[in-house]
Amino acid sequence: MGGGARYPYPKHVWTPSGGWWTRPSNWKSNTAIVGLGIAAITYVTWKYSAAREHRLSDPIKPIPSQLWAKQYQDRQSQS
């Protein structure tokens, strides 16, 4: 059920995905590094967006972004 034995493949062919039957030994650390990088970029983008969010009129119902938007945090501290 495995599709057969591994056959010889051309060694001179370069592929961006790593070639045939690749299994890098450090895939766990590579995955962790990429995950941390994505988390850091998401955090910075989130903070930048929350600091710059401004609504001209108040929403009718509460919305989740009111919890972290600077505009609404300033109002809560004033009252």
C-alpha cells in the first residue's frame, strides 16, 4: 500500500520543495521559527491597527474592537 519502493532519481535536478522523498532533519525547528515569525508579524500588525483605528460615529451595538482600540480605551479612562 505504499506505492512501491523508492526508485533512483536524477541527482542533478534542483527543486524548490527539496526534491524527491525529502524529510529534513530539522523540520521541527524550522516550523517553530516560521511560526514565531508569523506570530510576531501578526502582533505588530494588530498593535498598529488598534492604535490607528478611529470611528467617526459610535457603533449601535458593542463590537469586539472596542476592547482594544485606543479611541475607546481613552473614553473608559475618562469616565
